[in-house]
Amino acid sequence: MVALSLKTIRFRDLSLWLALGLATIVVFEVLNSNLPSLLFPSLTQNPRNIELFFTRSLFEDSNDGLRLQSLLGGLDLWLKYPLFGAGLGVFIQQRMAEFGEPLVIHNSAMWILAELGLVGFATFATGFFLMVKNAWVRRLLPLEGRQHVLLLLLAAMMAVHATFHDMFFQRTFWFFLGACLAVPAALVRLRLVQRYKKPSILYVIGSLHRGGAEIHVAGIAAGLKAHGMDPVIYCTATAGPLAGGAKAAGIEVIAPNSLWAAAGRWRLVRGGMVVFSAIRLVKTLRERDPTVVHFFLPEAYIIGGIAAILAHSPRRIMSRRSLNDYRSRRPLLAAAETFLHPTMDVVLGNSMQVVRQLHEGEAIPLSRLGLIYNGVDSERFSPDIADISYRDRLGIARDTLVITIVANLIPYKGHADLLTGISSVLADMPEKWCLAVVGRDDGEGEVLKSLAARVGLQDNIVFLGERDDTAKILAVSDIGINASHEEGFSNAVLECMAAALPMVVTDVGGNPEAVYDGKTGFVVLPRSPTELGRAIARLATDKALRQKMGRFGRERVLANFSASVCLGHYAMLYRDLAANLPQAEYISTLQSTDPFWNRTDDPVSG
């Protein structure tokens, strides 16, 4: 309720409240001033009467006359002592000496000039400027666009009028200005209190099978749970093997039962399953009323986005985890995404390339775009856990150079390019080497095995399948590979870098944002087996280069792509949305802030 009520408070409401108070003050001032006498016929019938009225008002003991006298007296003192002023209380002393009664200078600026001179005035002005600047920077003035101009013009009008007429005397001006500062500041304070309340987040994803997005969601949810937030994962299709680990971390996972999920494999039933999942999600959203609903992957985005609209969920985020090449192959899905984009509060990308596509290709304004890089558990994927004996369990000789690719066996992951590229540089490879292929076989396994036999690599390849010991495999590897034709921002690349492996990656998606070409590995053109093979051969024959690039890569992950950094960005975003605060600036030029970008100890040249 707090967030909802704050959302409805706009600057126009504040303006109306202040305008009403100001109008009340004006009415009372007019009724108590000399202006009503202008309405009397005796005054208007004789021009001499009008002249006498203004003479008495300005130069005798009327309020306006005393005000003008104080201004003229203050101006005279300042002209005599322009730099350092006449001193505190001089004007009042002179007034007492001449007239036997005190009178203060009825203008704050003139008073400071008269008694403290230009030096004192500059000191006060600097302090006031810094105070307003600090309030502005800290968003204690949460105004937008022309609202700042309106506030400044109104304050300037009152200040000028207050100089010459008692109707808007100084205390009214300072009260009005203070109210303009204090009321928004009080609202922000309430919002900050709301901000640090722990929001609840409901993630919507297809399943928790092993994949980059699924591992990312499970990891983020576990991290938020450990920090006291309340994440829930809703699977639109099946739970998947990662659901057990999520539940063990105390995270609730909502998914169709196993029988319904198995039936969903049949095309005739799949449509009914989608409708069922959407209806159940609407019910879940209405019952739980989460602070934020966060969608991952296209199908879950469509189902969840429509459900969130029907459930009137207030805060919605969509995360794009890959380049949008799939949209050209699936026009109906692309049309549905285009319909849903304007209903999102924030649309996140996990690489600058993804964010650029969202902005330039899908017309999402920068004000609703964000960039949060993937994060990896640097302790879990650490070279310190290496145990060379683990190679025995994998069927790999201990004295073998191990090249590892972690990617499900899908055509666009580039396994075929990798095999062709290595076969083109066999003469440059060391005597003992092995390619370890880690990933689920999505129908490409037999094709790759046939290709390996055709190019003579069948004895150097180990297909390890889908694994839960990837960290241990990387710890006993020597080189990491990503040969994809399209990519968002690969978790596998970060995991390899965290394990201190030098990388050979293709120039797609976020790969060049993670791997600095020539410093933490090599970035090659996609679909270029020859260039891929040459880069691998260079690392395979230079142990010192491998070690230096691997060390730099791990340092880079610790600085920019650790799980704690990623988790902090998500937590900040959720709290900002919960408190209805402006979105933080998540789109950053990592290149300019990264200390490794300008390193002089280049591993290739030095």
C-alpha cells in the first residue's frame, strides 16, 4: 500500500496543495493591507488622495514604507563597505540612534550584503548552492522535466515581489521554498524505508533443466534467499534436475506435476498445457502478489507476460539472454514479444550487444533498458580445487593437454567448426592432447562422432555428456573453448575463466565483452574453423602464455563477473522497483571502468 500511495503522488498534487496555502496567505494579506482603501470612492474621486496614499505607504510608517526604508538603508551601508560589510547589527544600531526604535533590513540578500559584504554574501551563496546541489544529486527533489523550471520561476517571482511589497514578506517566501524542499524529501524518505524492505520476487521460466539461463536463475534465487529476500521459481513446463538444488536452498519451486509434464511432450497436449500453465500462473500471482515478476526465455515471457497483465502485477521485468536471431525464424513469437515489451518496467540484457539489439531493433527506450552481466561462483569454479587424479575418472591420461568445451550439442554451438579447425592444425598440436565435450546431446551427437571419425580425431575426443561435476572437469583442463555462431553472454565462458583457463571464443554476443583478445584469450570470427584452429594451436604449444592468460582471466572474473557483483545489481534493481524509485544506471561502459582494459603487461607482447 505504501508503494501504491507514493506512486499516485505527483508534482501536480504538491503544486495544488502549495497553491491553496499560498492563495490563503494572499487573501489574508490583501484584507490586512492598504489595498482595500483603493476600493473606497473617496479615495478614487480625488487624484490628490491617491498621491497621498502612495506617499504615506512608501515613506511613512506603513509596512511597505518601512520595508523600502530598510532596503535603502541597507543599500547605503553596502555601498560604503562593499567588500567586507559594515558589521553585524550596524543598521539596527543606526536606526535606534536616529529614531529610537529598531528596524531590520527586510531582505535577506541585502542584509547579508550590508553587514558582511561581498565576501559574506559569496560564503552564504556557496553554502546554499551546495545544499541544493546535494539535494538534487541525492534525488531529494524528485521532479521531472519542466517541473524544475516551474519551481525555480515560482520561487524567483516570490523573491522579487517580497523585496518590494509586504504581501509576500520574507518569511512567506522561505516557508514556501522550505515546503518545496521538505515535502518531496519526506516522500523520498518514506520511499527509502520501503526500499529496504525485503521484496518478494517470482521468477517465470520454462524449466530448471541444465542450461545457462536455468543455472543463472537458480543461482540468483539462492543468493537472494541467503540475503533474506523471498524468491519463488515458477516453471511453465517441467521442474528439471536443478529444482532439487533450489528446493534444498529453501526456494519454493512451482511446476506442473510429472504426469502432466510428460503429457506435454505430445503436440496435441502441448497447447492445453500452455493454457493450463498460464491460468495457474494468474492464480499464483493474484494469491501471492509478488513485488516483482521476472521473466526468462521467450516462451516463458509470452506465457508469464500475459498472465501478469491479467493478474495486474505491478512490477515486471524481462531478461533477454541471447541475440534475437530467433525472432526471424519465429514471427508469431516475435509479434507477441513486441506486444509485451511496452508492459515491462525494465527490460534487461546480459551483454551490450543484446542491449543494443533491444534498443535499435525492438525500439525499447533506453530509460527502460538495463544491463546486468552474468555472475559466476568464483569459489566453486576455482583452479585451487584441481586434482589431477580426477582425469582418471574421465578416461583421460594425466600427461595430456586437455581442451574443454562446455555446451549442449546443438548445431549453432559450433562443435563442427571446432573439430574441423583442430583437424586443420594437427601438425602443430602436441603429441598428447584431448578434446573434452561437456553437454547434453540434443540430437547432434552422432553427427559429431561421424565427423570426428572422418577427420581422424576419434581417438582424441571424449564425449562426457551432461554433468554436475563441471567445476572439477575445468579444474583439470588447460584451455577453454566457445565456438558458438550466436550467443548472449555465456556462463560457460565465465566458468572457464574463473577456473583460470585461457579462452578461445568466437566474436558473437557478449564473448568479446568477457574475453579481452590477446589478454585473457583469443577472439576469432564465427564460422571460421581455420582461425579457430590456429588460436587453439598457439595456446596448445605455449604453456607460459596459457598460464598468464588464465591468471588474467580469473582476475577479471573476480573484479567484474563474480556472483556477488551480479547479485548486488539484481538486489538493487528489485529494491528500486519495490520503492518506486527511478531505475539505476545499469548500462555502463565496462570497457572504460575495467582496470584490466589498460594493462601494460600484455601477455602476448610481454
